[in-house]
Amino acid sequence: MVLAYCLTAIISHAIADIMSYMIFGYSQHKFLSWKGILNLLLTISVMGSMISLYDMLTLPEGTRHAWFKGYDFQHALIANCIYSFIVTGITAMFMSGSERRYLSIKIETECKEMNNRIAINAAEKSKTPGAIIMDQIIRIDTGMNNKYDLAVCDFIYAKKTSSNTVSIAYCSGLKNKILEYHGRMSALEKFFINYKSVMRCHKNYLINIDRIKSTRRNGKRYILKLKGSNREIPVSETYMRSIYSALMQ
């Protein structure tokens, strides 16, 4: 009977836990990290097990005997589902909210750290303006035997505008210009493979980190403001750690 009750409790709590996460966890704007999801599922599973033990100890003997003597698991399954859904649902809601607040504070702190580092780097460069190497030139093949020479220090960002079109923003003297051509972002990225200042920050964006003017938080992501452009560049979760590490060096 004990084994039958435990199996019934495991099944019912599993159903309730999945429903709890889908409703209370997923509704938090997909804000949970994979660690947060693991932590959430582990917690509600532990809560479900504790509830099962509590139910086993407090359930009247007559009720247990009536439910399981004839192997009638329906009453136990329904009761456990309702009970577990309420308790673990509340737990999931509070945990997802807590994870969201934690990530918000973490990203906000990282943005402040990066902005401080940007300010320090800008101050150091202003003292030694001759440190910029002007002869780092890449030759971009724009197709139809057309090639364009671009100084790496003039490069601001590149954006994938369609499946086979790339738009490059760069400085030319005191003016900012746009170069568009048919090609792939991955091919353009290979031109900058020897320059650590040029990094991918998003599947559709390639940026010059030396031109980052400021960062800010947007949900669980960074948004970058670049010198020489009014466009705000998003940083996807995939590249957040690499961008942060590059700026903090």
C-alpha cells in the first residue's frame, strides 16, 4: 500500500509540477536562466516529495485503506494533483520572481562596471592619441570585382539586413557612411579574424568594441551605444559573457 501511494504521489506531483512551471515559471517573460529553471524544478520536486510524506502521515487510515485496498488510485491522484498544484505553484511563482529580480540586479551591475571601464579606457586613450594604429586595413570583396579598403579603426558595426545583404557603418573623415553589399555576415567576420576589437554580439550584428560609448540593461540583455552611430545595438544572451569579458580586460 505504501508503494502504491508513493507511485501515485510521484505521478500526481509530476503532473502538478509541470503545470506549475508552465503557468508560473514560463509566464515570467522567459526570464529564467537554465540554472534558474533547474533550481526551480528541483525545489518544486522536493516540495512535492515533502507533501507526499506529509500526506502519507496525516491521511486517515480508513481513507488509505479504502483507496488502495481495491487499487482505486483515482481519488489519491486527484487530491494530490490539486494539493501539489497549489503549494508548488506558489513556490514556482515566488522562485521565478526571485530569479528575475536577481538577474535584473546582476545585469544592471555589469552595465555599470562596463560603463566605468569604458570611461577609464577613454581617459587613457585621450592621453595617448597616437596609440591608435591607422594602417590596419581590410579589403572587403563586395562582388562584381569591386573591393573596398576599410581601416579597422573606422569600422563601427555591421548589420545583416537580409539573408544575403550586409550593411556596414563606418567613419570616413568627419562623416559616417554606410556600405551595403550582397554577402554573408560570416564571410565578413572572417576579414576581422585577426582583430580582437571586432566581435560578434548578435547573430545579426558585428561591432567594434573600441567604439562602445555606453551600455544599459534591457530586460535580461545588454544594449550598446556606439560612437559614430545613433543606433542601439542589442547583445544576445549567447554573446553577453564574451562582450563583458572583452570590455573588462
